[in-house]
Amino acid sequence: MSTSLRRQQARTGLLFVLPCVVLFAAFRFGPAIAAAALSLTDYTIGGGTNWIGLENFRRLAGDPTFWTAVRVTIVFTVLSVPLSLLTSVGMALLTRRTTIGTRFFRSVFFLPVVTSLVLAGVVFTWVFSDGGPWSSILGALGLPRQSWLADSALVIPALVLVSVWSRFGYGMLIILARLQDLPAELEEAAMTDGANAWQRFRYIVLPQLRPVLFFLAVIETTVSFQVFDTVYVMTGGGPVRASYTLVYALFDQGFRYFDLGYASAIGVALFVMTLVVALIQRLTLGRES
Amino acid sequence: MAWRIGRGVLLFAAAVLTLFPFYSMVVLSLKPAGPMTFPGSLLPWPVSMDGFEQVLGARSVLRWAFNTLVYAVVSVVGVLLLSSLAGYAFAKKHFPGKNTLFWSFVAMLMVPYHVTIIPVFVLVSKLNGVDTYWGMIVPTLANAQAVFLMRQFIAGMPDELFEAARLDGCSEWRVYRSIVLPLIKPILATLGVFVFLWHWNDFLWPLVVGTSDDMRTLTTGIASLQAEGVPLNVVLAGSVVAFVPIFMAYLVGQRFFKEGVTMSGIKG
């Protein structure tokens, strides 16, 4: 390649990436650095900006509301990720063999994934309301008839159910794609050797699903850490902050109280948590796969 | 045989549970205002169009739908154009700093969008972009995932395809337009559907940046109805308006939805 051609190549290359570079500098890199920097200031819109060092983090560490948000987010994640993965595996196994209607069922199970969580939130607010379907069914089963969204111990389980409803179809599809790649011979051989369905799943299918399940665990954890839409619509963080998640806290502090420095500190904390959990998952679950 | 029947029953029950919220949404949106009891209100009658009349008349649902469409369509076109240009350059051109630049783009995938939302909001408000279309759209065009997927897709194509055209004297723009673009059609479709869906369902960013009633999208508009304590049949009529276009598109192009969402991992 001649020098002039190479130079022309470099020029077009740069020209083609330029718009993206400008946008990334302005709206991704810059803000990422600014988020870290803002967390060290007492910036409010319209007010002044002072460097206050680690003051925001000291405030976070001593703020019971922040620790509530951390606890709520972790409890939500610990409940929703395994439940959602379990449902995904179950539904993938049920829709694995292509028989009449399988495609229809797969499409039905994937529909919530493409549905807005705001819409889901509006409907599920009614589902969980006092006298709504959920409390009526519980009542019919002899359990206390009450609105789960109004109970500080049950509000997270309610949000978890919505999250499982909205996410399991995604995991199901990813697992199905993997199941389709598995050679059928192994299972057939095990079947002729008299292995029952559970044994075939436990010793043949499950080990081969491990990498996919690891991938899903990471994705679902990230999604759960960022839960916001349903909280905003269904509970507003309540009752008494029982569903006050981290992103909801960030929104509340930043856009209701306009305490942007403090909200940025919450964002940095969320980022660190995401990173730490991804690392732990890599070291524990990931090693085996 | 028993297993077959059991499987069928389980599938059927799961489908009913999955579809129940959709059924409730539609049926309750067609009820007159008043307390929605269970199971009485889930009967398909009496039918009343009050909810739809109110939400389409007194409230700005059509305006919100228009805003959502603008937000989604302009973003799809912008993201596809910019990411395919950049992806092509990253895959097939040689220029100084290429790898550093590409991997720093990819590294941004690690930073959740919630972490940067405050500085982005501050920047947009300094540029007077709060409550404007461009202020809502432009920050979302910096899409690391799209650039990454484009680059991977184009890198898998043989160099000869592009060289031959260049030797024939085609300008770089012509090569992009008449060779690159037609070749990447499949990924344009799946990525396009994903970006569209992401924007259609996006909530936090429009909530923060679209502050007046006229700049709301369907998601933030419906959330505002819910927050104002508007009767449920009206809120749900709005929800049906927001849901039907996506549902129709899903019926027609399911494959793209599934590919788009699974390819990109996270729902908007």
C-alpha cells in the first residue's frame, strides 16, 4: 500500500469515527469522569460548587437512608436473580422439544421482556392492591388477605414477582439456544442405560448449561441492581422506604432534592457494587465454567 | 404419556399467568370508572370507552405517543448511521490510536447509564437542552454496544469486498453506501429493533429531561397519570395505547425482537 493511500485510509478512518468520538467524549467519557468529580463536591444546580473531598462519602457512610437503599437493593437481587434463573431453566426445559404449540408458548413467555416496566407496574399495582387478584387468591387459600405493596415486609417479594415475570423469558431464550446445540446422543445413551429424567438433567444437561447460567447470573444481577421503573410506579420507594432502592435513591436525591453531588456519590457506590459483584461472580461461579 | 399431559398442563398454566396482566390491562381499560374488583371486573362486559375518550381527549396521550415516536425513530437512525460508520472504520481502516479508542469505547459498557445520568443532565441543562427533543435524543446516540456489534460484524467480512470497489475509483463514502450498508442489512434490522424498543420503553432519562407535560413520552406520561391518581381505567387506556404498537410489531417481526434483545443482553 502506498504512503498516500495509507494516509487517505487513516483520514477516512478518523473521519468515520469522529462523530462517535465527539458524542462519547461529551456524553459518556466526560460524564463518567464528572460523576467521580461531582461526588467530591457539594454541587447543586444554580448554587455554587465547592470541593469537599470525601465529605459526600462520609455522609453516605453515616446516612441510614443510604444503607437502607443498599440493603433493599441486595435483598431484591438475592431473591429475584435465582428465582428468575430457576423459572428460565424450567420454562426452557418445558419448551425444549418442538411439538404443536411450542413456538406459541415461547412467544407468549417472551412477550413480557419487550413490554415496558411502567405498563407492567401500573397493572401489577392493581394485581397486588387490597381486594385485587393476589390478595383474593391468598384469602381463598386461607392466608392473610392484604395488599403486599402496603406491607413493608412483603413489598420486596411483590416487586420480585414482577421482575421474574418480566425477565424469565429472556433467560429462557438464551438457555434454549444452548440446549439446541447440545448433542442428543449423550442423553439418548443415558436413557438406554436407564437414567431417569432428573438424572439426565442433573448429570448431563446442567453441567453443559453452566457457562450460560453464569452469563445470565451476571446480566440479571446488573439488571436487578438498577431496578427503578417498577419501584417508581408501584411504591414510590415505600412504605417507609421499604422498597427504596439505590437507583431510586439516586433519582430522589438528585432530581427531587437537587443534591447532585450527593446523588453522584450514590452513583459511584452503585458502580463499585456492580464491579465488586461481577468480580465475585467471576471468581466463584466463573471458575468452574 | 402422563409426562406429556403434565407438561401440557404446566405450559398452559404458565401461559395463563404470563398473559394475565395483559388481559387485565385490556379488559380494565374498557370498564367505566369506579372500583375495580376481583374477579368481577375481569369479565369482558360492560364495555365502556370512557377511559379511551378521556385519555385521548382531555389528556395529551397522542402528543406523548408522538414524542415517543420521535425519540425512538430519530435515535434508531442516528445510532445505526453513526455506529455503522465507526464500526466500519474500526474494522477495516488503519489509523493512529484505533485500538485504544475502540477498547475505551468498549470499557464504557461497564459503566451503568445511571452512574453518568447526573453529569449528562447537568451538561444538557447548561446547553439549554432540558425539555427539548435534541436534549433527550443526542446523549443516547453514544451507544457503545452498537459500535461494538457493528465492528465485530464487519470485521468478519473479507477485505477484498471493499478493496475492489476502491480500486475501481469509488469514493470512501460510495464504498460505505453501496457496499458496506447493503452487506450489514441483517444487523441493521436486529440492532434497529433493539434500539427502537429500548427507547420506546425507556423511562428514567425521559423522566429527568422531559419536564413539561408536552415533552413527556408514553412511559413518563402514564406514570404521571398514575401519580395524579387518575382513575385506573384511564391510566390503563393510556397503557393500551403505549402497548399496542409494540405488540403489533412483535406479532409481525418476532424474530428481530428475539435476536435484538438476546444479542444485546439488557432490556431498556
